[in-house]
Amino acid sequence: MRVLEKLPHERFTDEMAKCDEIVLVITGSFETRNMKLVSIAVSLTQKLFSACAVSQHNTGVFLKLFGTLTDHSSEELQVKVLQALTTLISTDKQLHGTLLAQALEISFTLHARGGQSVRSTASATLPMVIGLLFDRAVGEYTKSKGAAQIPQQAQSQPNHQQTQDTTHQHLPQPTSAAAPQRSSSRILASFQPCIKDAYLLVQDICSLSAGDPPSFLLFNQLTPTFGFELLEIILQRSQMFTEIPEFRQLLPDRVCPLLISSFMHLGTDFQFSVRLMRVICMFVTQFSSIWVTETEVLVIRLLKILDLMETVDWVRVLIFETFRIFLMDKKLVCSIFSIFDMRGTGYTSLLHDVVNGVGKFIRNPQLVWPEVHIAEAMASKFKCLDAHSLTSPPLIKGGYVVCVSLSCILALGSTLNDIARNITPTDSKFATLATLANDMWPIALSSLTLVLDKNEEEIVSQVIFKAFEGLVFSMGSFHLNTPRDAFLTALCKNALPEVQDQGMLTTKNVMSVKTLLNIAHCMGNILEGGWGIVLKTFEQIHLLFSVTEKSTLEDMNNPNDLTVIRSALSSLWDSTVNLDTHSLQQLLQQLVRLSKQTLKSGTSLTDSSDITVGITNYSLARLMDTALLNVKRIEHFWGTIKTHLIEAARYKIEFARLWQDRYHEDLKLRTPSPSSTTETTPLVTGAAVSASCSSCTACSSCGVCTACSGCSTGGACSGCSGAAGDSGSGGGGSSCSGCGGGGCGGCGG
């Protein structure tokens, strides 16, 4: 060995493969049954495997020797055998067929019969080995596929009578899922060695997991739990099962029947249940678009188990965690909805059923909400699906089950938000995805609202309000006005304190107001008519701040929260310059509508910030603020502003007249010049401008007749609610002779 080790690696490998004396030495060491010598021989064999210095014939000899150590030998020696076998399979790429089956037989036998350390080693090495074998199969398939494309590209005019390239002999051609099956012998004959080994392994692992005898592997001891672990590793190499027809057919023929038959044992053993659910999750996420019926059967089975009263909490958690993975996958959600839910009446709406199943649990009237502590569960990073090393189920509290079910709804909201941010109305899938959002929102709204109402934990409210914000954006982006307004209404309901609270904002109120402000600041372009819902709430918040003394407010609430809300409310109108023209028009129309309601009710809102006026119509004030800030675009909304100001001027309410006068003067200063294309029509009709009262030359208190600048008689038109006294001093006396007590002809009042 020392002499040979000095040779170059290639020559060393060749010489060692030819050196039968080394094999005789190792064989003799095994025959002595001296455990010390046997241990040295196993270590030496591992080194030879590592150097690829063992011929195929001698590999078979060593495997037979290793097979004698599976029963009556120490755990230390068995661990060395496992390590040597792992080295052999990892390094010898020519190990196929019977020799590979022998190596795997010894490894699986040690896993089943060995001591604790042996089983632990085998549990770590066997999944790695199986994954390696399938990686080789994928590499072999990819290489063959690439080689097959070269002659196809070289043929300018394909001749179907020519003999196919030999590469096609080993390259299975893609076919539909319903393609006719070939016999087993013909399938195996068409495969290259690594692909053949992988195909036989899948078949035998499924058979052994179901309790049936294998056809390739030379043992029959494989627990279903370990079988599902290996099956999950295999299915992760999804390219094999999507592109090679024979592998694809294994899914409905072998994998799916195994999963369905295993449902009867779900909940009996924790480790088994975790492994089963992980494989089901893998099947649906990877192959639902290929095997539709099988996917439907698996998911419906899960939903039925979820509905059973006797289902234990940890099984429900496993199902909810699986559903959460589904709902977090944007591509999968869109695929399932397109395949199942869009088929129409008479078919299973699979995505809707999944979401409804989750919502049904949350809305379960048997839940005792005071005992449900969701925040504690949210802080935990524990996941049952990842707890495959546990031999017994963990202690599941009620709050955790609700938390996981809530996370499914939150995952759906996040996915809808992600979809909405990455699609435009011109996209061909826009209509389908809008239908998806329209189908899901009632369940999401009812579930989130219920949790928000029943749970008082701050972190839970914060997460739900964040979900509301995303769902408002999603619904608005898909032009779903009713769902968008429903989420806005739910937010507004939580933004205002109860009547008995008299100005005290709860933490939930503050969070809701901040969420509404975020929406108004950042999503104004998708609110459309929803502006009215939001503005009405802002008006009520403004009233609350105005009628309640500052000291009282600060005593009852967090001063920092009040400062943030006031600042955001104030800056909201500045942000309207970022709205597109259509959205600006929508905002102004809703302000006009709210202002009309205030005028008709005859009420006014105190606004301590407007010192010069004292009394104001909040919506009218914000209307004018917005108009002034967007005066460069006034041609798009001047008609709406003008009409409403005329209407406001006809009300015998002091604050309405004063506001329209003040802002009309501001608009005259800020509007474009008469030479521009914009028509700056006066507030009142042309008749009023040209014909004022015959006795009026200056009416200082008249805020309606723009033609009146003074009243020489010291009276005022009866139509002017701000009746002046002597010399227009505001005393309030008789009307001018020209009015006859009826007001100027142009006043309209």
C-alpha cells in the first residue's frame, strides 16, 4: 500500500483494481472473526472505495462480506460498514443494478435492526444516498435530452424514414398523462442505467411503504414513516416526474394510492402523520396541474378530516399548515383556481373549499375566545410539519390552532396582494384573477373581522389591520368596488371609539385610523367611491379632536398617537397632488357629497385651526384645500367646485357663506389667467354680476353678491345672512330699497 500510494492517482487506481492480493488480505481478515482485524479491514475497504480502486467483481465480494456483519457485530463496527457503503455509492458512478441493490439492502437492514447509533447513522445517510441516486438520474436525463436536441437542430428537412439517433433509445419522449402504458420490460429496456435504478427504487419504496414485497431491492423491512421520508426526497426531483412519461405515470399508479390508503392511519402516530402530510403537500404543490383528479381526492380527504369532531388538535394543525403552504404559493393558487374553480357549476371549487374550510373553523361558535391566546402562538416559531424528529405529538393549546388557521387567511391575503401588484388590466389573466379575488373576499372578511372583534391582543390586531390594508389594495386594483368598500367599512367601524368612551381612543381605534391614513396616503388612486367611506370617518375623527378639550384628549390617550394622527390628517391633502386626475375627481366628488349632507343637516363642525372663521363645514374646507393645492388641474374639476359653491351660497347658514367667499377669492388669485383655455366662471350667474341692487354700492358683509362692494344706505339685502348695520358695520337692519326685501336679482336668495 505504501509503495502504491506513491504512484499518480490514475495509475494507483488501476493498479489497486488489479491487485487481488489486497482482496485476499481483507477477505482473510473477515474470516478470522477477530473484531479488531475486521474493523481494520472495513476501514481499508472504505479507503479503497473512496479511491475508486475496486473492480466491479471485487465490489461484489466486499458486499457479501459486509452482509455478514448486519446481525452479530458491535454497533461501532456496523457504523463503519454504513460509512463504507455510503462512500461506495457516493463515489462509484458505475454501481448499478444488483450491486446497488445489495449495497442498499445492507444499509436498510442495519437501519431496521441496528442499535440506536446505527439507526441514527442510517437515518442520516440513507436519505442522502437516495437523493444522490436521483440526482444522477436527473443529470443523466438532462444530458441525454441535450444530446437528442443536437441532431434535431441539424436536420433542415426531417426525414421520418431515417433510423432514429441512438440517443433516442434512452430518452423517453414526453406524452400526455393519459398516454398508453408500456410493459415493464420495455420501459426498463429504454432507460439508461441511472434512470433505470431510480425508476425501480420509486416502485419498491412505494411497495415497501404499503407493506408489499419489492421487485428490485433485496429486503422487505421498511417502515412507512421512513418510506414517506424517502418518497418526499424523491418527489423533490420533480423534473423526473413531469418530463418523463413513465415516471409521471408512477404518481397515480403507485404514489397516490399509497397516500390515500394511509389516511386511515393519520393521527395514530405523530411521526408517520407528519411524513404523510409532507408528501401530500409535495404532491399537490408539484403535480396538481398534471394529476387533477388525484389532487382533488387528496384535498377533499383533508377537508373531511378537518370537519370531524374527533379530530385531534395536532392533526388539525398539520392540515392547516399544509393549507398555508398552498395559499402562500401564488403560482399554485392561480393554478388551482383556474383548473378547479373556473370549471363552473357541478364541479368542485377546490380553492374556495379550502379557504372556506379554514374560515369555517375560525367561525366555529364552540371556540371559547377568552381562552384563545393567539399572540403567544404567533411568537412561537414552532411548526408541526417541521417536527418530524419528535416521537410523540407536542402539546397544542387552543390559541395555536386558531393562530395557524388565521395564518392561512393571512397567507391568502398576502398572495392576493402579491398578484395585484404584478398584474395590469391589459393582462390576459386579469379577468380570471379578478374572479379569484371576488370569490375569496367574503370568507377573508368574515374571518378577519371575527378574530378582530373577539381578540384584544395588540399584536393580533396589528397583523389583521395590515392584512386589511393589503386586501383593500387587492380589491381596488381588480376594480372590485363592493369588496373594497366592505373592507374599508370594517376598518372605519374599528376606527371610532364607542359612545360611552367619550373621546378615549383604544389601541384598536388608533391602529385602525393609522391603517386608514396609510390607505388614503398611498392608495388614493384605487379608492374610487371608497373615498366617501374614508372621508366620513376622518370627518368624525376631526370632530372628536375639535369638540374635546386638548388636555382631556391627552389625558385619555397617548399624546404621541394623537400627534401622528393629526399630522397625517393634515398632510393628507398635500398628498392629493400625487393622485391621477380621475382619482382627484373622485375625491372631490365625495367631498362635495359629504359637504351637501352637512349643509342639508344644518350642522357645523368646530374647527379650532381656522381662527378667522371659527365655524366651518369640514368637507367644504377640505374641498377647497384640495382644489387650491391642485389648481393647475382646475379645468378638470372647476365645474364641480363652482356648482357646489353656488349651492352652498344659497343656504342661510353663516359658515357656508363665509367659506365660499373666502375660498372664491383665493381661487380667483390662483386660477389660470383668462387667456388660458380654462374658463374661470364667476361663482354666481352673469346677471348677478352685471345688475346689483340700485342702492347697493358697497356691502361689506355680503358674501354672496360678488357685484356688491358696499351699501351706501347702511342696510343689507335680506338674502345676505350677514346683514350689516350702519355703513356696513354688520349691525343687521333693513334691506336696501332696490332689493325690496327680496335680495338682489343675481343673489338667488
